[in-house]
Amino acid sequence: MSSDSARVDSQKAPEPVGLYPHARRVGNLLFLSGVGPRERGTKKIPGVELDAEGNIVSYDIEAQCHSVFRNVRYILEDAGSSWDKLVDVTVYLTDMKKDFPTYNRLWAEYFKDDPPCRTTLEINRLPTPIAIELKCIATIGGE
């Protein structure tokens, strides 16, 4: 990458599941890779119960939402940004009909004052047994 692009790796967010950084800074913009609800240092996913083959038996979308928002916050803070500097969020849900009402309620709690732009999509599956993933863009520094 060129010198005007800086890689960001958080020491608090879960390790990436592939070859990519947690985020990349370009100028005063911060582009986050997809962030899920896993916990750092473990394969544990809050609110998820798996069977012996690793298939989802049940999950708690509220627990996953809290965890994914916390992981995004970790990456933002480790990069020198903050929650209130999010400008655009793409949200991937694996079950829009079942999970959107809870996710939308929690979104309103986390973004009371000045929410970022948002796009929410339903997708068939995610790379790990999770029900939500966020793709975010934030600013760093002055307005």
C-alpha cells in the first residue's frame, strides 16, 4: 500500500478470520473490515449455541448486537477515532424477518443523537456462525 494508507490492528477486537486488517486509514477516513460479534482470543460467539459439527443450534441476536457494537468501538478507539465519528455502516443480517426488530431497537439506543448513514441487508450466511456483521466507515481527527 502507499504511504498515505495505514493499517490498523486492534488489540481488543477479535482476530480477523482471514488475511485482512481490522481497518485501514486513508487521509482522515477509516475503513473497517467486516466486524462480527466474536470475542478476542477465543472462537466464542456471545449468545450462540453450536452443535458438535459447529452448526448453529440457537442464537441471541441481542447479545450478538451488543458484542459487535463493542468490537466496532474497540477498533475505532484503537485507530484514534470514536463511536460518534461513524459516518456509514452496512449491516449484514442472516435473518432479517426475525432479527431486524431487535437490531433496530438496539441501533436506536446506541445512536440516539446523530446516527450514521445505514444500509441493512439480509444475506444467506456469514463466514463464521454469526447472525450479524458490520462494515463501517468513520472519520479520524477534525471535521
